[in-house]
Amino acid sequence: MTVTDPETLQESDDDRDGAARRLRWVRDRELRTPRSPQHLSTADMFTLGNAVCGFLAVYCTTTGVLIPHLTGVATNGDRRSAATAVTLLLIGSMCDLFDGLVARKLRSSALGAELDNLADLISFGIAPAYFVVVWGMVSDGAHQRVSAGIAILVLLAVVLRLARFSCTTMRPGVFQGMPCPMGALTVISIVLLNPPFVLAVLGIVAVAGLMVSRVEYPKPHGVLATATLCWIVVSMGCLAAWATGVPGGETLLKVGATLQVTLALVAPLMVIRRKVGDVRARRAESRTS
């Protein structure tokens, strides 16, 4: 009968544990190492879906709202087309949310960051800017030139926001400036509320300013990501009720758009409140010292 030394057993167990840890480390490294540019990851599929949604939103706005207005053909589908365009942008923002979450869980591709910026430019830059242009053409008073200028401002804000995002390293968990999806949906919410033209212009300019500002917005992780997803679904329901003429649908749309604008203003107000609190705390500390 052979007696095994306890120290030998301990060493063999340590070797097995070390081998298992090395295997997990290698597997995690393979999953997190970006693939070559010739291969697309699962996250890239969501990013490409975001770009497609942005293009289809422009298409629906053109065929369902702009062309009937220019040709003078009476149609009852302009509301449905506008709701479809906004719904597509909501789906695009959902894809933008999922591609980041999937990229953090699975292996990303070398094209991931570049694809994300290009898709965001289409869905949250060109599409909302085009929406503003069409709104200026079909609204009462036909403020075409002003709306075109405001649309250019929105587009440039998104371009600068995306370029800065690629070049700037922020502390974990925050964005510098209003995220493009929130900015685009807030601009469209202002248009859907249909306030007086001057107020709408001021609101859109303020949103463009927040996108290029240094105000810190939290990244959608965990509970915040779930809340964002739920809010997108609720917004789709409000748009569907408005488009189909459900009783109270107009009210639901206005409530949803108002909440979207309010949410966009919460973060800068919180930053101002925190800065004021810090100033007061420093003053109180200097007085006591």
C-alpha cells in the first residue's frame, strides 16, 4: 500500500487550479481580443441594424410626409409615416444600446468603434436633422431657411460629439455631453410637441449645445440600461396610439414627448446642483478653518 504525501496532493491540486485559471484567462483573452477587420462580431450586427433604421427613417419621412406635401396629394398617412420614422429611430437607439452591451460580453471586431460612429451619424445625426428640415417645410409659415439652419446645427453637433468621443478618454461610467441617441430623440420630441416656432428653435439649439457640452451623462449600465429599454418600449406604444388614432393618443404622445425633454434636462440640472453644493461645502469649510 502506497502512502501519498499530503504536501504532494496539495501541490497537484494547486497545479490543477493554476491550469484551470490559465485556461479561463486564455479563453477570456480570446473573447475580448478584437477580431480582424474581415470578420464582423455579433455586436456589429446590432450596429448595422442601427444604420438601416436611420436610413429607413429618412425614407419614411420623405415618402410619407415630404412628397405628399410637395405634390399636394391629400393623404391621411402622414401621421403614420412620421410615427413610423420616429419608431425606427427608437429601434435604432435600442440597437445602439444592445451593441455596447454585447460588445462588452462577447468579442468585438476591429471595426466596432468605427461602425458605431458611422451608424450613429446616420440615425442620430442625419435622420433627426432631416426631420427638422421637413418639419420646417410642412409646418404653418414654412420656415424653410431657418429650419435648414437649425438642422445643420444639429448635424454639426452630432459630428463634433462623435469625433470628441473617439479622441477623449473619460472616467468610467459617464459620457461627456448628451449622448447622440438622447439628443436625437429630444429634438424629435420637441418637433412632435409642435410648440411656437421660436420656442422650438430655442429648444433644439439648447439640445445641440448640450451634445457638445462638458456635462456628464451616465452610461446605461445595469438598472439604467433596463430603464432605458423600458422607456423606449413605452415611447413606441405612445407613437402607435397616436398614429392609429386611439382615443387619448394625442395626449399620450404629448406626455411622452414632454417626459423625453424633461429627462434630457435632468442631467445638467443635477450637475449644476452638485457644483453648487461643492461650492457651498468649500465655503463652509473655509469659514470653519
